[in-house]
Amino acid sequence: MQRPGKFEHNRFVGDKRTQVVYDVDELGAEHADLIEELMEAETFLCFGPDTLAEARNRGYRLFGPQRASTV
């Protein structure tokens, strides 16, 4: 999946509503609609530095289907 225009330089994008972070580079096409919906709802957040560790530091957890691939 391509990164959304607003986040072309960010790999990790968080959803403020659910405290879930998505690894956009590893997100499969079957979940692309989640990012589109997130952009429409305007409830997204990026992290600085753009790392999973920073997202976790802010209380976000990795999107379920992506958790198994990072273990």
C-alpha cells in the first residue's frame, strides 16, 4: 500500500479514536480501506521520531494482524 499524501514521509500512523497504530509500509491491500477511512475521519496522528517504539511510548498498540509479523 502507498503512504497517504499527508504522511508520505511517515511509516507509522495512529488512530486517535482507538489508540491503534498502523505500519503503512507493511499494511496489506486488504486493509487499505482502514487508512482511507482514517484520513476521511481526520483522527490520525504521526509520531516523531517515526518509530513503533515512540508510538508505544504514547500508549498506542500495533494493529492486530501486524503484531504477529513483528515478534
